[in-house]
Amino acid sequence: MPIASTRRVSRTRREVLHFLQGIAYLSPVIVLFTVFIFYPLVRSIVLSTFKTDLLGRPYQFAGAAQYRQIFKQGFGESLVITLKYALMTVVPEVALSLALAVMASWSLRGIRLFRLLFSSPIGIAVASSSVIFKMLYSPNAGVFNYLLRLVGADGINWLTDPKWALMSVAIVTLWRQLGYDTLHLLSGIQSIPHEIHESARLDGAGPWAMFWKITLPMLSPVLMFITITSTIAALQSFGPINILTEGGPAGATRVVVYSLYREAFFNYNFGLASAQAIVLFLIVLVLTLLQFRRFERSVFYQ
């Protein structure tokens, strides 16, 4: 065999061995993804095209009729509520976390206590935070209505008034996520080389100009990350709504995930619930791709 052919065969063998070695290292993750993500996804796609019995077993092929049926049963309204909920949480979340991160980056006395206070909600579970706010929202004994009455205003039925219920749940989500996003942005600010700000300061740039021309552009990768992840989390929100309002009042907080939860575990229509889940998955996928495409034009990588 020629020497060149021998070398090619030897190189191919090494590449195959390296590939198999990489697969061996990744095998635990591949197994977990297969069991908890890929199989449920494929199973949901199959179930979304079948009618199921009370135990979730498919017995009759329905095809696309399942998808048409969910829109006849109010899925469109749930989708609109979900998008409104996402806007109520993501936009204030990004803006407030950016402001908090900038303030937390200042060298002031007591700044560590400030960082501890805004990051503390990260360690509180969804159920615990929802119960805390349920007490704060109480019409008679809640702190929020007590403060309103101190200034002469009438109390608000935070969780039972359709005008306030969705915003009230969004506030809980915003409170929980704010510290998480702020820490990410604070880490991004602290990773910006000090020499860049110092050079701009020597050139006569003020704090506002340095923020817009240096800090914000160099934070763009972190802003992209928290915007996309916050949007995905908001579209999939379930815990606070289930605990605080249970989709009410009058369906004002019936987001998509809560709707499919009711369809599956109360009405036992697992096929229809799977169809809702697949539609939500496609919407999240499309929105994520659009956000990536939008951000990649303005993201600055060091």
C-alpha cells in the first residue's frame, strides 16, 4: 500500500476514534435530552394528531382537525393573553435590570447590601413567591391596599378584577426574574475593560455619553441573552398563574400553558393539549429566531 494511502487511512481512523470519544463523553447528556426532551416532543407531535381516551392512549387518527379545533375552543384568546403577559414582563424586566445593574456597578458605600437585596428573590421558589404576593394582594389585609388607603385611594381587587389580574401576576414574575437578569448585566458591565471608560473620560466624554457609546454596545450580547430567555420563560409561564388566579377571573389570565394544562388534566383531552403545546412550541421557535436575526445586526462581540 502506498505511503500516502496509509497516512489517509491512519488519519481517518484517528478522526473516527476522536468522534467516538466525543460521543462517549456526551452520552450522559444525549441520554438525558433523549428521555426528557426529544421523546416527549415526538410523543406530543404524535398525540396532537390523535384523539385519546381518559388514560391518554390514542385510539383514532384526527390529523390536522385537532389543530383546527383548538382555535374554536379559545386558543386564540389564550395566545393573545400570553403575548400581553410577555410584554408586561419582558420589557420592564430588561429596562429595570439594566438600570439596577448600572447602579450596582457604582463604587459606593453599602453597594454590596444593595446587590444582596435585589438578587435575593432568585433563591425564592415560584410557589413561595406566589403565596407571599397572594397575601400582599389581599383586598382587606394586604399591604398594597393598606398603602393605597393611606394616601386616600380606594383598594384594588388585584387578583379578582379582570383589569388588574394579569398585571398583578406579571409583577410577581418581574420581581422574581429581576435579580437574575441584573446579575447577568452586572457581570457584563464588570467585564468591560476599565481602560476604555478611562480613555473616553480623558477625551471629555460624560457619563451619559459613555453609557450610550460604550457600556450599552458592549452589553449587547448579554442583553440579547436575557431578552430571548425572558421571552421564552414568559411564554411558558405557569406557576404564578396556577397559584394566584387559576386562569381567572373570567379567563383574564388563561395563558396557553395553563389552558393546555386544564385541557390535559381536567378535561382529559391529551390530544388537544398536545396540539396546543406544539403550536406554542412553534411560536416560541419563530419568535426566538426573529429575535436572533434582529439582535445579530446590532450585537457587539469583543
